[in-house]
Amino acid sequence: MSTLEWLAQGALLLLLALAVPFAWRLERQIVALRREGAALEAGAAGIAEATEAAEATLTRLRGTAEQAGRAVAERVAVAEPLREDLRFLTERAEMLADRLDGLVRQARPATGYAGPGSEPAAAPEPPPGPAPRSEAERELLRALRGIR
């Protein structure tokens, strides 16, 4: 063997001696990664299960929200005609109250109450016939009679 061969083999031996510690360290890291890989897989499986549970819960929540929305819409649909009826009756009652107030004012003497010995003022004449009714009033009265 020549000197060149001895130098090459020495360099190779030196490189192998330097590579062995790196190989041991690399082997330990690979073992640690394998151990952590199992934990990582378990964590990923847990996340997948949680995601499925959340999706199922969202589906149930959407169904419940839709059902509640339908129920509210049904109640609003039932309440709308009642609201219109109440508005009409309130307007009618206000008109009648105004008319009654006018009649009471006409029936009172201008000076106020004269006392128990005085003669009562003449009763005002009632308006001729019933008050004319609009088409909406007639329809409402027909509907109310139909409900009874």
C-alpha cells in the first residue's frame, strides 16, 4: 500500500468516526418522531371526531332554528288579521266616543249643572238612522258573525 492509499483510508476512517455520533443522534430523533407521530395521529383523530360532533350539532341547530322560524311566521300570520280587526275597532270606538262626547256636550246646559230642583234640558235628537257603514265595516261585521 502506498502512502496515498494510507492517507485516503485514514481520511475515510476519520470521516466515519465523525459520522457515527451524527448517526446516533439522528437515530434517537427518528425514534422520538415515531413516538410523537402516534400521539399526533391520536390528536388528529380526536379533532376529526370533534369536527363531526360539531357538524351534527350545527345540523340540529339549523333544524331547530328553521322550526322556530316557521312557528313564529305562523303566529304572525294568525296575529295580522287580529291586528287589523283591532285597528278597525279602535278607530270605530274613537269615532263613537267623539260622537258620544259631542252629544253629552249638547245635552249639558251652557252654564253647567243647575241642581236637583231644576228641569232637565231637552234631550237632543238622535241622529237620523244608523251611521253609514263603509264596505270594510260591513265585511268585518260579516266575518265576526261567521266566527260565532
